[in-house]
Amino acid sequence: MMGCMTDDASSTEVPIRDDMIRLGQLLKLASLAEDGVEAKALIDNGLVQVNGQIEERRGRQLRAGDTVSVNNVSVRITPA
């Protein structure tokens, strides 16, 4: 996974260049999904949480400070 590790070993920071990133794009960027098909399947099966809540919209806009979790792996979005 890219990014630098934080104090919590299960959370990785993922820097983004723009003000926001869509959930499906973030899953691929953070290597939580190999491609868009896998990202869609994870979301459709209720396996993705944004800020602790199950998220069902692949197009959900995420911003710096948001945390995304998949299968007990968490990433936190930071500004690049």
C-alpha cells in the first residue's frame, strides 16, 4: 500500500492532489481494490465503510480527513 504509516498500524495515509476523490478511485489508489470491478463488488457487498458507516455509493465524494475501511484495513485521506 502506498503512503506513510501512522501511529495506528492498521491505518495508512493516502495523499490526494485534488480537493476530493471518488470512493471507487480511492479504493484503487490505496490498493484496496485491484480494479473498478473489484471496487464495485466490495461496495455492493457492504464491505466498505466511510467514517465508520457502510457506504453503498461508488461515486461518494471523499475529502481530506475521511477514513475508508475495507476488511479491517483503514486508510485516511490527506492533502498531498
